[in-house]
Amino acid sequence: MNKQTTKTGAKEQPVNLKEQNAAHSFRVTVRDRDHFYKMVNWLNANVGKGQDKWTMEGRVLKTLKAGKTVSPKVYIFKQDFDPASSLYLSLL
């Protein structure tokens, strides 16, 4: 049996498909449960419902339930989304 040789040096990082396919991505700070639901409602109304339109990383509600604030990354997959609108989400 022959040993396979591997390249030594820089290791390739795993591919984040959400990051790769997203038209826009940004971080938001979620203060509490009400703030989270306001953001979700705004995203559903302005971007559209469904995982193919937008998604958020992590387990936001579970972290909030533990009494911590969380700063998840939001991925927007629609090309015609105005990135300046992300500022509005932080002001909700």
C-alpha cells in the first residue's frame, strides 16, 4: 500500500456556502426577544419570507434565553437589497 502525500503548508479553510452565496452580509446586535422578532418581521416584510431570501446564523433565541446579548451575522440572498437598509435594523 502506498501512502498518500498531502501538501504541507497552508490548510484550506472550509467553505461557508451562506457567505459565498449571499449578496449582502452584516452583523447585528440583538438585545432581547422583542428586538429579535421586530428584526424578523422587518426582514420578512422588506426582503421576503424564506431561507432562500435571508437567514441568520446561530441559535439566537436560545442565547437570549440564557440572558446574553448576541450578534449574529445576517445573510441576504436577494441581489436588489439596499445594503444601507441594514442600518435601519440596528435602530429598531
